[in-house]
Amino acid sequence: MAVTERGKVLVDWNPEDPNKWSSTLAWKTLAISTYSLTLAFCVWFLVSALAPLLNDIGFDLTKTQLYWLTSMPGLSCGFLRLIYMFLPATLGTRKLIGISSLLYIIPMVGWFFAVQNTSTPFWWLLTLSFLCGIGGGSFSGYMPSTGYFFPKRLAGTALGIQAGIGNLGMSIIQLASPILMGFSLFGMTWVAPAQTESGPIHIVSPAVFFIPWCILAAILAFTQLKDVPVKASVREQLDIFSNRDTWLMTFMYIMTFGTFAGFSAQFGLMINNNFGSESALQLAVKGSTFAFIAPLIGSLVRVAWGPLCDKFTGGLWTFVSGAGQAVCFFAAGYFILNPTGMGSFWGFLTAMLTMFFFTGIGNAGTFKQMPMIMPKRQAGGAIGFTAAIASFGPFLVGIALSLMTATTWLWICGVFCTVGSIICWFRYARPGAPARG
């Protein structure tokens, strides 16, 4: 490698020139930032994992209150991503990853103490939920930053790995929460027993389990990562809004990641409220049992499809994703319209899990498209902006489900994906498309 270092900054770094690029350094950066991003998504989806369990440990929250709690991280995440999108070219990779990893500890500590007392006021739970948005917000800084380290030919694979494995944090926290809150862990339950009307009960908040790993992520970032000489002021980065592909790709990413994140956050509550013991059917199903499967499928598919997007173009797979999602949304809406028993539940579950499979394909496709059809610096900003807007998904889905029936909202999403697929075909996917990539 002919690249030299000036302190923590790489000099003459150019991924498109093999003589000015280090694959070892690029993949090390990907590994550390992906590890931190996985923890970030654990923080972002901490509330969606806790919400279906709060009433089981003594809280008395209504369905609407629970939807609001799981919606707030999406609301704050969207605004924070609008800030994070400018940080890679101003703050640098090392500080971005290191500082963010430490910030994740704040909402985790807050929720650790909040669940220990079932009289914790709802406004404070909302505040802590809002703070969890920092986990999802950092995504718009991590992804463009990683893009600076890889050539275009590997962009789909690298970004697919980072986003896909990072997204696994959503599944990890939803799987870990019922386990940690149901059993003692290394004898730590005595630390802070939850206070209920019937006396103290001993639980482990999943938040405290992840704090040491965040500290490790910060240490790795500050000691092992470097910065690349890609610098631009906030004003210079605003030129992405003059590129119409920024807006169209935002539509595409809402269709793929917006639905993925939105329904992942609300999936457990949807099952509880429409099929569980509190629903009209009163079936013996619990949302917390199935919630982790949804983001797990989408995340793994996103990783697997990165190389396929490098080979067959991202636009093609984004089109396939949108069309597949549309069919699944219409099917899920049908099964939940007038549910009659376990048959309806299994039909709904199958349709939704298949929908999550298609979101994984689309998420890989869109992140391959942007580095290919846009200039490198604009691609970074566009990735950050599209991710910011799409991250409002958990908030919008939660609010929508509190205002209308699940069937109505699912069918609206089906229409949205149909329109998105048509746009994608003509602009990005068909042979001879203006921005095929």
C-alpha cells in the first residue's frame, strides 16, 4: 500500500486505485464499525423488545400507550439521522464511531432503572424511548463513512454486510429481552428488583447486559480506526437535493427499509393485539415469541444479497423486492381482516415473514444503487438522507396502527409498494433504464 498516515488520517487514500487502497484496513474498519452498529440497533429496538413484556412484569399500559412507546425511537431516529448524515465528512470515521458507541450507554442506563419500578411515569418512559433513537440515528453516519473505504465494485457487498449484520441488533435485542427478563443471569438479579404492588420481583433488564460491549466498541474505534481525507462543509453537502435520484431513492428506501424497520418494531404488538390473549380471539400466542424472527430474516437476506446485487444490479432486486412486498401486504391484510383461529394466524405470520424476506432483498438493492448512480460524495450524503427519512418507519407504522385497523394499514402499504415498484422498473431496473445500476 502506498498510502501514508498523518496521525489518524490516511493520506492519498483512493479505493479506486489499488496502489492507494488497503483491503486489510478497509475490512478492519468494516468489522469494527459493524460491531458498533449492531449495538446501535440493539439500542434503537430496545423499546420494541421491552414493550410486549412491560405489562407482564407489573406495568399497566394501554395498547395505545404501548404503540406510542415503540414509535418514539423511530421519531427521534429520523431527526438524528438528518444530523448524522453530515458527520462523516466533518467529524471523521474514528470519532464518529467512538463517540456514538458511548452515547448508546445513556438510554440503556435509563431503561435499566425504569423497569425496576412499575410506577415509573409514562412521560418518563416516553422520554427514554425518544433517547433510544440515537441507536438508529447513527446509521446515517456509519454507512456513508464505510462507503469511503471501499471501491465501487465492492460497495454492494460491504454495505450489505454492514447494514445486514447491523440490523441483526434488532433481532438480538428482541430475542434477548424475554430470556434475560425471565431468568436470572450470573446472579445479577439481586442488583435491582422491580417494585410492584405485590412486592419486589427479580428481573434482569436487557439494557445493562449490553453496556460493557458498548464500552469495548468505543475503545476499538478510538484505538484502531483511521479517517479518510473526505472533507466537506454542511453547505457543500446540500447539493444532493438538486439530484432527483436523491428523492426517488428516498422513495425506494422507504419502500424497503421503512417497512422493514416499521413493522419489525410493531410486529410483537400486532400479534398480541390481533391474535394474543388480549385480542378477540384470545389465542395462546405471544408477540415476544415471534418478534425476533422478522428482523432476523430481513437482516440475513440483506447480507446474502449484497454479492448478488454486485452481479445483477441493485435496481433489479429493488424492483423484485417492491413487487414481492406488495403481494405479501395484501395477503397479510386478508388474513387479519376477519381472523377465525390459528389458521388465520399462521397465514398472517407466513405473509409477514415473507414480506420481511423481500425487504432484505430491497435493502441490499438500494444500497448498491446509490454508490453506482451518484458521485461518491453525493452518494454518501444521499445514503444518509434516504436512511433518515426511512427511519421514521417505526413511528409512522406505530401511529397508523393506533389510528386505523391493521388490515387498512397493510393494504395501504401494499398500494405504496406497487407504486414504488412501477417507478423502480422504469427508472432503475428495465433494460436501458436511465439510471440502471
